[in-house]
Amino acid sequence: NKQVILKSYVNGSPKESDMELKASTIELKIPEGCNDAVLVKNLYLSCDPYMLGRMKKLDGHYVDSLTLGAPIIGYGVSRVMESSHPDYEKDDLLWGFVGWEEYTLITNLTTCFKNPTQRRMAGMTAYAGFFELCTPKKGETVFISAASGAVGQLVGQFAKLMGCYVVGSAGSKDKVDLLKNKFGFDNAFNYKEESDYNVALKRYFPDGIDIYFENVGGKMLEAVLNNMRIHGRIAVCGMISQYSLAQPDGVHNLFNLISKRIKMEGFLVMEYYHLYPKFIEMVLPHIKKGDITYVEDFAEGLENAASALLGLFSGRNVGKQVVVVARE
Ligand code: NDP
């Protein structure tokens, strides 16, 4: 059973050498008398920025640290090989937490779902953050950072469907082109080419920003606060620019929250899974019609998994980063 294990806790910027590809010789078997376990073959693994938090030795974080020497854990789509659980049969597909390995024995199925065609994480994050926290209205101005990523690309398309004016920032010319030409953003800019984010935001939002979907934090958040409109809303989804810093950047202009009566709220997608049926009802017809689309980035094989995960923090991924362990 090939596995990607956590070799050492991440300290500062993550390195590929914090992980290691190993072959485990432990035989995976559903224990005698256990009637709620499944043995799965892992097909697709999701690379998500929050996983970096679990690779650190942190107390008081909202997710537990992973165990040293054990496989990295993340969301995946897997095929059931053996089951002692009444809801799962051989060959069923399953979505949930699995190890970064070829085969996983799952004894706790409470975080698993049977229908993996339902893309819960990125889509739900975009949906919950945008519609529940930002309360968008037609004609409002929306800014999205890390806009070409898994979450950002969907937020932008939701905002366009609502009749908003939408601008995104991303880290390369190709990503900027993608935002404008594939996802229908009104405009986009490469933040790496901007010496002053305030100037960039003024260029695209001369009358200010009503809604900011926050994915990066730091200096971008500071500039956005200066450019928000009165009664603006900020959904704090992530702050990826901060995840590898020993000392997070200070944001020095929070007084804007008061003077502009801005609502700024953080959220975790797992607290919004109850909205899943609503999300599907809204999004599926648009996907079928082709007016919501998405871009995925596939890394082939567990041997490329560590590098794919790290690529999120340097912007190497274009769209939703997935590791293909096996195709069937
Ligand atoms: P993405 O697919 O957007 O990948 C991450 C992207 O972040 C990279 O491609 C890169 O794009 C950008 N990035 C990396 N480092 C920096 C930096 N220092 N400054 C600016 N941008 C950077 O990932 P996701 O869509 O999965 O996640 C987006 C955000 O949403 C993350 O902050 C994540 O933590 C958060 N999230 C939160 C959830 C919640 O429940 N609250 C659930 C899921 C995700 P570029 O080339 O444009 O720089």
C-alpha cells in the first residue's frame, strides 16, 4: 500500500521533504465482528490549503494536527472494495476523509457520503460564503482574491449570475485571462504586477467595493478595507498568504469596519452542509446549461501528491487541484 506520510511537522514554509512516499506492508482487513467499516481503493484526492494547518504542530487550531509517520489525510473519492457497513456495497463510490494512500480502511463513516459526483468542498464554500454571508444584490460590485482557484472561480460565476460587477485578482497572466475569458469576470488583474494594491483596486472600483470574498489576507485585505463602500460585506473564507508565516501580518486599518459599517465574517464550510440540497438545486441547472463551469488541475500519481499540495502555496495550480491515484 503506497502512502504519502507526514515525515516532519511543517515549520515555516512547507517543503516536499516534510512528506515521504513509503510502501506499507500492513495488511488492511475489516476486523472480525466490525459491522460498520469499509475498505476502499482511493481514486482522487483533493489538495486543500487548510491541510497545511494539520501538518503543523498546533494547539487550539480548528483542525487537529496529523500524526507523524501516518498518511496525510484529506478529502477523496474512493471505490469500496469490501464493506461490513449496511449502507455501502462493493464498487460503491464514496466521498470523505481518506488517507493519502492506495487503500484505506475506514472505520468511521460519519464524514463520508455516498455520492461523490457531488463536489462538496469548493462549490459549497463558494455558495455558502457568497450567498449566506455576502447577501449579494444585482448591480453590486464584487472583488475576489485568489479568484482563479477552486473556490474563487465559482464565487465569481455566482456573482455574475446575480448581476454583479465582478473583478478578481490572480497570480499570473494566464490566470487573469482565464478569469476574463472563461469565467466571465468583468475584469481581473495580476496582483504580482501591482506595486500598490490600493491603486489597483481604485482602477477597477472607482466607486468602491460592496462585497469582498477574502481568500488571501495580509496586504490585500488591508487595501480592500480602504476601498470598501459603506455597508459593505466581507466573507472571510481563507488567508492563504498567511499560512506559512511564523508571524502573521498585522492589518492596521480595521477602523474602516466602523466608519463604513462593514460586516466582516469568517466561516467554515462544514457548518453549512445542511444547505447542500439548496446548493445543488441552484447550481445543477446552470452547470447543465453551461453557464457555470470549472477548471481542474490533475496531478498523476501519489508520487506527485506532495508537490501538488505545495503548489497551492506558490500558485502553481490552475483551478481545483486534484491528485489522481487511480482512475477506476
Ligand atoms: P486555490 O485553488 O485558490 O489555490 C490556492 C491559490 O491561492 C493559489 O493557486 C494561488 O493563486 C493563491 N495563493 C497562494 N499563495 C498566495 C499568496 N501568498 N498571496 C496571494 N495568493 C496566494 O485554493 P482553494 O480555492 O481551495 O482555497 C481558496 C481559499 O479558500 C484558501 O484561503 C482556503 O484556505 C480557503 N478555504 C476555506 C474554506 C472554509 O471553509 N472557510 C474551505 C475551502 C477553502 P495565485 O496564482 O492567484 O496566487
